Amino acid sequence: MGKIMLQVNNLNTKYITRQREGVYAVNDVSLKIEEGKSLGIAGESGCGKSTLALSLMGYYFSPLHYISGDIIIDGRNISSMNPDDVRKQVLGNEIAYIPQAAMNALNPTQKIISLIQDVIYAHNPKASKKDISDLAKERFELLGLPSEVLQKHSVELSGGMKQRTVIAISTILSPKVLIADEPSSALDVSSQKMVIKMLRNLMEKGLIKSMIFITHELPLLYNVTNDIMVMYAGQMVEKGSAREMVFDPRHPYSKGLMGAIIVPEAGIKNRKLTVISGTPPNLKHPPEGCRYAKRCKLARTECSIQKVEERNFSDGRMYRCLYSIEELKEAYAYE
């Protein structure tokens, strides 16, 4: 086992509405990522993927609130740290974030080099402009961006260049953990391929030590990450290697999610598409039993009333379901 860059133990976070109601968006999530490894997180919109990303960075600003659990980055637990200390000591150099809609994340009134200076000065106020410029040019060239981009404003860049610029700024301090929240969702296929290649290159060169890649597409993660975790209604319902999760999902939701996507992979590209009927539960009042029960074709009476614990296996696989592996395989055989 390699060095653990990120370990999360039983993390719980919630949103508090104006009516003072709690929306339990992340519930009892645990995960672990080793140095040099990447974890994909998949699930439909609203399942808690982006909330989990913000929570992992200790980014608790109203209406998002921390409830309980541990977030340990390279041996340091940031869960109980002061928010100002997290911002100064952790964000950027320990853990960094590529946000959704990253192409809109750049301030159009500032030159790119100015944005980079702001990031570095926040952690090292004594850094010289020359050192920052040299580092920025080196990093931009590594990511296939000409150094002239540093003197431009974001409105002068194409969508693909904006995305690469955001990646360059997010990784300028070589973070131990990088969270990429759907970084390729608004791009064409060729630009998506370039972004994925860039992230892999940063990993291979050790400029980022580990990565979390968030998307709603399981097949995309197969080509990007080592392991995949599937979230549903704020919980992790299954985790395994990328190949296992794409070709042999166990949890009924993972199987339904995989079956609802057009996949070019050999052996499953001719499969008939399936539909997941119904809607996710209201997380203001999450169900006592399985959160997927009302949408699950295999649900039994006890699924709706009995608390469902994680099933962990020695090979690293995990799923949250009352059915045993044997029962699931038998049920799937008759579908």
C-alpha cells in the first residue's frame, strides 16, 4: 500500500435552509486515496458529488455546515481547523479544486498572471514576481499553453484554453489532492481528451499527488481513474476498481446508472439501454431504510425499513445493499 494522501472517515455535512431545515447532502461517507492514485465519483445530478467536494476542502460557508467525521490530508486532520487556517495553509497547496463551469471561474477584469500572483501571494507573500512568472511559464508550457496567455484576459481565450488555464492555476502549487469537478462536461470531444491527457500528465510528473474526478458518466471514469465510487442521495452505495464498476457493477443503482448510458466499450456497446424510473428521496427527511428502495426493481419490504450498512470485502470492493452478492447475481440473471 502506498502513502495515503486523503482519508475520510464517516463524513456528514448538511445544508440549512432559510426555514432552518436540514438537507443531509453527505451522509456517512468514507474513502481513501493513495499517492499516485485517482478516484472517480459518479452519480446523477443532486446526489451530493459537488457537496462532497466542497466538504473535503473544509469549505463550510452558509448554507453548508459540517456535522461530523474526519478529513485527513497527508496525515493532518483538517476537520477541526479554523476556516482561516484552512484557507491559508490547506487550500491550494494541500488540496485544490477545479470547479464546475470552470470556464466562468476566471475574473475577466484581471490578466491571467495577476490571478496566479494572487494565488501564490496568499500562501507566500514574499514570493517575487520573477519567480512567479517563471513558474507560471513553465507550468503553462507543460500544459500546452503559450506563455503569451499569461498577459491576456480570460475573454480573449477560447473555451478549451480557459479550461486549461483554470487547471494550470488550480495546480500551480502542486497540491497533494486535486478535486476535478466535471472538468470536461462543457467541452467538445477533442478538448475533453486534451483535458484528461493533461491531468494524467500532471499525475505522472508528480505535480499532483492524487486526484478525485467527479462526473455523472461511469464510462468516462473508466479511462481516467483507478477506482470508482458511486453516490446516491448523499451516500456512497458502491466502490471498486474502474473495470469492476463498469463491467460488473453490484449495487442495483450502479447497474441502472451504467445501463442508462451509451457505452462504446467492446462487449457492452450493443446492450439495450435501461431506464431508472422515479426520483431520488427528499434529503430533508431521508428514508430509514435503503434510499434507493422506491426506485429499485429488486426491493423487498425490509429494504424500506431496515438500515443498510456497507458490505466491505478484502479485495477493496464495497456496496450498500441488503442483498448478498449471490442474490444479486441470481436476480440480474433473470432481468
